[in-house]
Amino acid sequence: MKIKIPFDYDRLAQKELGVELDIPERNVQSVIRTFLLNLDYNDRQKWIHTNVPNKNVKHITEEELYE
């Protein structure tokens, strides 16, 4: 996944400094998992409904969570 973000500020030039990151898939999964697990159930559900199309959501059992 590629993403462009500001990461510092040059006070003398009064400009943001940026980077373009090419983040490996395993790291993207880790970041998303950490973000979602830090939300409570209600906020997690809201985020999923807002950001993930229904066709990409598969409901699974508790047992399947830990396989």
C-alpha cells in the first residue's frame, strides 16, 4: 500500500516535509488490526459500516476468530 504523508516541518522554509511510503501488506494488516482493536465494539462496528463495503464483510463465529 502506498501512502503520502507529512512527517516533519521545516520552520525556516515554513513548509511541511513529506514522505511516500510503500508499506508491506503484513504491516498494513498489523496497523489496521491494532487500530480496530483499540476501538470499543460500537465504534468498531461504526467504522466498519462506514469504511468497508458490505460485500467485503464476512460474518464469522467466535471459533473462527481464533483458528
